[in-house]
Amino acid sequence: MNVLIIGDFPVSTKQKIYKVFPQEWQVHITNLRSAPLYLSSVEAIIPEHIPVNSSLLKQAPQLKIIQTGAGYDNVDVAECTHRGIKVCNAAGVNANAVVEHTLALILSWFKNIPYLDCFMKDQQPASQLTYNGAEIAGKTLGIVGLGNVGARMAHIGLALNMNALAYNHHPRHISGVRMVDLPTLYKNSDIISLHISATPATHHLINSQAFQQMKSSALLVNTSRGSIVDEAALISALKTHEIAGACLDVFEQEPLPMDSPLRHLSNVILTPHTAGLPDSVKFHRRRYEFFKENLTRFAKGEKPKNLVN
């Protein structure tokens, strides 16, 4: 199998990735600029947040399959289908990692972990300590999207004695979770956690109108896709305290620009799109094990899992 992994990886991560795949495979890891050196003979591509469009596809005449992570909004699926190229994602593989990261962000916010850590390390006198926090038990968790991650997030919220509201395009039953429309979820939630895919229909779903419907004490958490939130509207809502704060792992432009106002707001906690990559920088062993197993299935002539087209 001739596999091309396209993305920007540190050397240490490349070494970990190479060890996952069979030694007899030809596996190349390169950035988008150098990808054309390998495209002419590649059979499989694993694109790490890079666009897979007609321009790239026409350079890969031997390409048979594209394997993505949970999201595949960076892939022109229609063009791949037209060219007879299979597209598969890894939905659910990183669900536990994303749920744990989401919970960590929520707890960091309500327990003031970033602030208290800095306070201790800055060696400030105890008399200068000031903060507002809360227990999350009894609070209402509003979950937008009840797929693999959202459903698990609901179970975690219930286990922590939170009330759970949810909105999903196709209503589904989870014991203890009340399905509601978006305005009801915005109005009644203390924490709004986003777990939906990036599609034209969800682009800027969270906008100025949505913020107007939220509690002034609400916390917005996004570990799904940056395009779901109108970032300009979010920055305005944070600056004017229309909502209390935000915990963000994803952004409209990635990496987040150095001059983004989000980097300077005290009511925001930021992580660099690492929710689904818990093992080291840009690496999730379970994810790459799935990639190997799915490409092996395909190489054997079997139907790959999670076929998108």
C-alpha cells in the first residue's frame, strides 16, 4: 500500500506514525507544499486539515481511497465520487478524547484552574487572590449535536448531576436528556457545548442572534469545528459580557492568528485544536490504528468502514 499523509508534523510525531503502519507499506509524511512529489503514485491519502480538491486530485491518478479523521469538510466528496475515489472518516474513534477534553475545559473554567495556576507561579500574596467559581452539579448543560461525542457528553453531564438539554437535527432518545429546540436550549443552558459537523447548514449557527438568547452567565464550549461559530459575533459578546465566557479548541482560521482578540480576553480559555489528539502533538494512537486497519481492509478488497460516499 502506498500511503501519503499530508500535514505539518514534528519529527517525533512522524516517528510514532511510521511505527503504526506495516513495514512493507510505502508511507510518506509531508506537508502540502511537498505533496506533489508523491501524488503521482499514491493509492491512499490521509489529509490532516488540508484541502482535498480537484487541483490536488488531478495530480493523483492512482489514488483509490481517502481516509480522514472524524470530520471531512476539507474533502470535496462529490469530486472524489466522480473520480471513483472512496472517502472514509473515523467517526467515533476520537469521541472519548474529545469528551474528556471538553470536560477538562468546563472544569478549568468553573474551578479557575488557569488563573489559580498562574497566581501560584507568579508568587502573588494570598491577599491578592480573587475569583468567582461554581460547582457544576445542578447546572444545565445544553448539548448541540447528539452524535458519538454529544451523546457521551450527555452521559458525563448526567453522571455529574447536571441537567441535560439537547438539540439534534434528528431527535433521539437518551434517558435523562430533554430534547428541545435551539432557542429553548440557548435560554436555559448554563453551559452550551457544540458537537456538530461543519456543513453549509451549520455555518455560523452560533451568531449574534444566538448570543442574544443566551444567559449573561452562560459558557460556550466549542470542540467541534470553528466555522460553526461566528467569531466576530463571539468576540463582541465576550467583550460586552453578553455571555460570561468561552472555552475554544477550534477556530474559523487555524492556526489562530497571533493578533486575534481571543488571545487577549480574560474570559476565554484556548487550546490549539488538540481535543482529539491526546497522546502527543498531532497524534492519537487509536486514530492511527483505525486508519491502518481500515486501509488494510480496503487493500484486501473488503469494504472499508465509515464510507462517506
